[in-house]
Amino acid sequence: MLEKALPIVQIVSSLLLIITVLLQNREGGAGGILGGDGVGGSFYTKRGMEKSLLYATIVLAFFFVGSSILSFV
């Protein structure tokens, strides 16, 4: 049963992970690390829905990587 359910779990988790990454705000991203940010040295804290979306992305990423490792073993 696990052999049949694991690919479905991976597909669903990958789609949800893609959606959460695309929904995140681009202003607080890695562009400031490389000098692409126009703001000089200001810090940006995530609040509310943006913070929840970040945590959901992290959880989905761990879930996807875990299911991928499980399918490999």
C-alpha cells in the first residue's frame, strides 16, 4: 500500500510546495544579499500571513524531502 500512496503524496506535496513558494513576497528575498536590493541595509521581518506561509513552505519542504528519501530506500 505504501508503494502506491507514496508517489501520490510526493506529487501533492510538490505541487503545494510550488504554490507556497510562488505566493511568497519577493521583496524580502535573496536579492538584497547580492546587492540587487535598493534599500541600504534595512531589515525586513515577516508578519501575519507571510510568516505562516514561510512556515508552511518549510514544513512542506521537509515533508517532500522526507518522502523522497523514503521512496529511495
